[in-house]
Amino acid sequence: MLTCDLHVHTNYSRDGESSIEDIIHRAEVIGLDAIAITDHDTIDGARAALKISTKVLIIPGIEISTRQGHLIALGVLTEFPKGLDVIETIAIAREQGALLILPHPFHMMRHGVALHFRSALGSVDAVEVFNSRYIVGSANRRAAKFAKKLGKPCVGGSDAHNARYVGYGKTLVNAAPDVPSILGAIRNGESVATGRMTPLRTYTRQSLRNTWKKLKRRVYQK
């Protein structure tokens, strides 16, 4: 079994705090086999990570902002238009051969697609049923319930925005140590989600920091 974190942000994301080098170093220290770099609406972090020599397998990815919320595409090195309908975005990503994951699908404050468009759960390849950045676990449990109902593979991710929390959310995958094998195993349901929660103090600090950044951007745009 390989131990993977399938939802990691670097400072290529607007709200990311750590460099690619620090992210990879942390993954090596804690013994992860693979990490997916899933920065918001950019593939630049994944491209940069693939240039670094490391024992940790890098899965290129991107977290796409759709009209209804966020969508993760893995195994791609292309960017996608922001703000499209989630079903339209899924269709475009499938043309690129992406593995599609619905992250934090029921999280009210973090762009959970299933809150607005529950049928999207049936249109992706896997559902993120463990996300470490929850104050309570009810949204994770709700995601797991719907994934089981629909027969969808389950994955976990840290959603780390700081290297310190890489690996807090994990996916155990029964696969060979290469990207096609891992993505194929997830599609076939050979994955298990597990992990531990990000400390409340850290989650609150990052949330307040991100809110302040958004407010400043709106002021400057005016």
C-alpha cells in the first residue's frame, strides 16, 4: 500500500504559505510515498515540483474554481477556465484524461460543490471523504455517506496550506509507485481515506488571513 496526500497547496496558490521545496521536504520526512500538488487555478506549482529530485512521487494536479465550487483534477499539466459550470468543467477535464475528485463537497465556507449541486457527486471519479481542515467532522462523515451510497471511491487529503500539515489527510492506495497506477487504482476503488485534523488554532489563523487577503483584493480592484 502506498501512502499519499492527494490535496496539497504551495505558495503558488494565493493562500498557500510554503515553498515547493518545503512541501517536498516535509513529505520526505514523514515518509509519504506520493503527494498531489493541487494549487488553486494554476498548474505552475505542480510543474515546479516535477523538476525537483525527490524520492516522493509527485502527482500533478490543480484545484479548479467552478461556478458551484471546487473540483480537483489529477494527472494533468493543463489549466482550466475558472467560473464554468462544474459539469462543463468535468467534461473538459475528462478530455484531458484527468482523475476527478470532489474535495470537501459539503463544506459551507470552502466552496463545497455538493451544497449547491449534489448530482456532481455522481459525475466525478472519487470523493474526498477526509479533509483535515475541518473544525468538526460532520462534513467529512456526510461526504463518506454519499460516496458509499453512490459507490464512489473514497480519498483523503490534508488540504495543507503550510508544509507543517502535509500528511494530516492521507489516502492509502493499493498500487505500484507510479502516477498512472495510483490514479487507476483510485478509479477502481483500491483506496482508503484516513488522517487527523489540522489544529483549530491553525485553521482559524489561516481562515482569517485568507479573508483579509480577499478583502484587500476587493479594495484594490475598486
